[in-house]
Amino acid sequence: MIWVTWRQFRTQALVGVGALLLLAVYLVILGLQIRHSYDDLHAQCAGGGCAGVLSSLTDDYGFRVDLIGYLLIAVPGLIGMFWGAPLITRELEAGTHRVVWNQSVTRGRWLAVKLGVLGLASMAVAGLYSLLLTWAASRVDLVAANRFSPLVFDARNIAPVGYAAFAFVLGTALGLFVRRTVPAMAQTLVVFAVLQVVVPDMIRTNYAEPVRANVPITADIVRSMTKIGRYGDIGGLTVPGGPWVVSTSALLDSSGKEVGHTTWYQNCAKQSLDDMPVCLAKGNIHVQVTEQPADRYWKFQWIETALFTALAAALAALCFWRIRGRLT
């Protein structure tokens, strides 16, 4: 059975391995370039003030790293489409399942071998890709301190392995129930894409109870924000240490009152983009945030990997139930 599975799967396997090798070469080159630039920049700020100097690393390499990260996020979905969905539907559409399922090998064993061999291959491809990207982008991630952002979290370390296992079995299950390759491929992509949006926004933050903290507003923090509203509402707050900021208040004074309508704040807001951060930093203001501390990162990685692996196991059980029933 393993040999037959390889014979049926070898074209997809060779294409996947070839793409992975090309990507590996690029990521090794990119990773070495990033490390060389990081070491040079670090040497320039040996006397202190490294934060401003090292920030140029994200300017130089951030776009390329993000682009490869988006590709990695898409890889599990592509695996589900092109490896999972056709796994059984091509047998059903061609009618060869009538011959295959009447041999000495039982339906359950036939499915177990296919899910086991190709599922492990899917996880290996996603895991190797993630390992290479995690290594190549490690210095950029260190400077950006944004490991909890959806793009970085979903494309680093062990989470992509869980995504690949789930997407592959999802494609197989949908193919088994839909019994048509193209519709099953489309549905696999849609379901996986929806989960990639829903999980970070609605589920991931509930893996542990967020904590509350007050964050003093410095000039550097102001410069890192993506939004400073007319009346003190803010967006894109980056907290030192790299926690995941779940929610933020408006800008507050030392007594906890909003400063957005004060004359002082309005005067600061009218200043230039260079002067406004310094002006605001002099006001002894802060924001209240709910956050997931940075030291929970690996806990969240393991929880999410376990979640998607459990979903994959449930879908696999559904496949075994379906294939042992009346399916002609």
C-alpha cells in the first residue's frame, strides 16, 4: 500500500520537494544577509541607542519577510486543495474505487495508509518551511518584537504543522463527502481561509485570560503608533517586551481621565510629526491595555497546534466512518 500510495502521489511530491528546495536556498541566502546587516547595525550602536538604529532592519527586510510569511500561511490551504481534496475524489470520479475497495486490503487500511503517509508528508513540508523562515527572519522578529501578530504567529515555529495536518484532512473529508474534485478543492480553500481569519480574531485571545496593565507613553511609543486620533484615541500601540495588546484605552492623564479634549492635548496634536511625540511624552500620560504577556507565546503556539491537530483527528475519524458505510 505504501508503494502504491507513493506511485500515485509522486508527481505532487516531487513538485513540492522541488519548490521547497528552491525556497530553502532563497531563505538561507536571505537569512545570512539579515544576520550580516544585524551585526553591522549592532556594531554601530555599541555605545547605546540601538533601538533606533536597528529599526532600519525592518525597513530593509520587513517586506520580503512578510511576503514569504503570507506564502507560508497559504501553503496548508494549498496542501488541502491539491493533496487532500483529490485523494479520494479521483478514485470516485474514475470509478477505480470499486476495484480498489474489493481487494484484500480493507477500506479502512487503504484510507489509513493514505492519510498517514500523505498527512505526515504535508506536516513535514509545512514544518521545514516554517523552520527555514523562523531561522531566516529571527533577527527581524527580534527587532520588531511582534511575535503575536497574526502574520508572524501563523508562519513561525510549530503552528504551521498543525495547520497543514488540518488542511490536508479537511480536503480529504470534503472530497469524500462532495465526491467531486473541483468543488472539494474550492470548499477546502474557503473553509481554511475563514478559519485563518476567525481564529486569530475571535479564538486565540481566549487561550488564557488577558491581563491589564498601564503603559506610560514615551516619544518612541508615540512614533510606533499607527493612529493618534483628534481626541486621544490611538491605534497600533507597540508595548516594549513584545506582548500581544488586545485592547487599549484612549490617552489618559495621571488621574485616569481622558486627555483628548484638553487644550494641552490639542496644542500637541497641532505640532509637526517630529515634535508631537516629544510634546505628548512630557504630559505624564498613559494608556490602559489588556494584553497577553510575551512569555505566553509558546503556550499559545502549543495550544493552537493541538487545536488544529485535534480537528484533523476528528475529521479523520469522520472519513473512516464515511468510507466504511455505503459509498458506491
